[in-house]
Amino acid sequence: MKRNKFTDTLKKIKAEDVAKLEASLSKKLPESFIGHYLKYNGGVPDLDWVPGSGEFEPTIVQEFYSIYADGIPDDLKSDCLYEHYLKMVEMKVIERNLLPFAVDPGGNFYALNLDNGSIYYCVTEGAKQVRLLFDDFSSFLSSLTDEDGAFK
């Protein structure tokens, strides 16, 4: 299995930054999610395809949102994970229990279910859909592949 690398990440975060996010959400985040963000704060994955399953085509991950931390320029704050969450909840695009953490080129996003840790793909245009992709964040990360692998 290829090891995924992320480019264009923001400033490394600390456990305290994750704790602030958890306090803002009033939820604990899965350890695999926390571990990933402590290593890569957002960014673009080299292996960026999510394989299709059954009736659904493969999807692509354009970028992961970052977690805001002190020292990140204010003009980048609106691109951070929690700010996207607040905006999507306010616009009633998602339920409060879905935390968007990545986006595809069409503006659809990947979200963490804050109640059970599962991963959803949320289609935001046309016939809105929210569909379960994986039972946990680790499975989502390990599924990421190149384009050839996504269509096997």
C-alpha cells in the first residue's frame, strides 16, 4: 500500500488546538482524526481518490480543511474546518452532527459524524445527498488511492 503525503498544509497544530476545537463542538474527536491533524493540518493529499462502491462513482478529495491555530493568518481563518462547519450549519446544508473536513472540486464535502465517527460524502448541489462512505476516519484515510486504483 502506498503511503499518502500531504502538501500545502498549514502551520502544525498542538493538542491544545484540538482541545479548543473539541470544546467549541462540545464533542470528542476520534483518535485517528486527531492523530492525522497533528501530523498534517489540512492540505492536499497525493493519493486523492476515494474508490466508488456499488451504484456510486469514485470521488476525489481536492483538499482537507485545516484546524485554526494561533499564528495562522486571519485571512486564512475562513478556510479552516470549524468556520466551514459553522457556515454549513447556519445555511442548513448539514446537520450539527456532521463536521466537514475535506472538499471535492465541485464543492461537495466529506464529513465526520460527531456522534459515531463515521464518514459521509455530502453532495451540496442539485438533489442534496448525504451518504455513508466509511465506518471510521482510519478506513477513509486508508481508502485514498490514485485515479487508477479508484476505478479498479
